[in-house]
Amino acid sequence: MSRNVAIMTPEGIARLTRSFEEVSAQPRALASSFYQELFAAAPRLRPLFPADMTSLQGHFEAALALVIRNLDELSALQDSLRELGVAHVHWGAKPEDYAVVREALIRAIRGTSSSWSDDLETDWRRAITAIAVPMLEGAAVHTAVVAEQMTEDLPGTDESS
């Protein structure tokens, strides 16, 4: 279903790995910065999150670390990312939120990086998009399945017609 939106070069993967090591050196610092950026850009999203963000920040950083470790084989994460997209539907995420999240994460990484460059920004955009696209696909498939189930629940609906 998804195109390979993130054709990552070995050089790009190396830059991202180094960048992630730098910006994640202090536990929770990147996640804290990301959520500050996100809620500043889109305060309407704050109610979708718990009051105490400590646990969520840890999950966020662990998930990002998993993706960074698997940049050369992102296809292995596609099913998990699609399932994560379904979970985000249940949590209230909308398709348009993904672009807001990407920009907030870019700002957070840029703000915590001493080695930011145009190439690194391009690499991060590709990687974040490679995460978001299968999540959006999972959300879309889930939504289509729910719509189909609603249709099947209508009185007089006959699968044979």
C-alpha cells in the first residue's frame, strides 16, 4: 500500500543516527521539548494527552530510538506503525495532526541540536514522514473498516446483492 517515502542513503542514516544520539543524550529532554513545541503550535491537542507526561515522554523517546535503529530496514516496522496509527485514531488524532507533529518534532530537534544543517533537516523530514505515512494508512484502513461495518449493520443490507 505505501510507497517507500523515505529512501534513506547510508550517509543520511549515519547523520540521523549521530543527530539522535546528540539530541537524546539527556533522557526526556527531546520529548519534553517536542511536547512543548506541539502544544504551543496546537493547544487543541493538549486535552488528548495525560496531565502527567512522564511515562508518555519515555514511550515517545523509546519509539523514536527504535525507528532510528531500524532506518535501514523501515519496512520491518510497517505493520507496527499501522497499528500505532489505529491506536492514535482511538486517542483522537486526526490526519491533519500529523503535519503539525512533524513540524513540532523538527523544531524540537533543531532546538536541541548543535549540528543542525539543511541536509539533516531533510533527513529528519524523510524519517518522520516514513513514520507518519504508515500510521496514516493504518488509521485510514481502520476508518474504512468501521464504515463498512456500519453499512453492513443497516437493516435490509444483503451481502449477496
